[in-house]
Amino acid sequence: MTPPENSVATPITPESEQALVDSNTGMKIFAEMLAGVLLYGGLGYLGDKLLHTSFLVVIGLLLGLGLSMYLVFRRFWGAKA
């Protein structure tokens, strides 16, 4: 079976392949940052509910942001071991 004559397959070039890799890297960074903030913010929220306080959620959000930034920098811009 032959493809229709009006369909054109887009060739994969090194530039398009690099753009896809860069896009995947951006999504990985976004996911790491979001996961850290949600995880530690959620733990802070639970701690606030259990201990009847109102400051642990802020500490959890800041801790999650800081740790996720550390992990992102270490993974993507750190020394390659």
C-alpha cells in the first residue's frame, strides 16, 4: 500500500531533535519544582492541621521550593559523575 501523494513526511533534522530534547528538559524541570512544592507544602498543611498551627505550611512551601531548586540545579547543571 502506498501513501497518498499529497501527504508529506516531515524529516527529522538535528535542530528539531534538539528542540524536542530541550522541551523534555523544560518539562522535567517544571515537574521537579512542582512536585517539591506540592509534597512539602502538603506535609506542612497536614502538620498545621495536626498541631493546630498556622506557620508550617509556609515553612513546607519554602523548604519544598528550596530543595527542588537544589535538585534541579544538581541534576541539570551539576557535575557529571
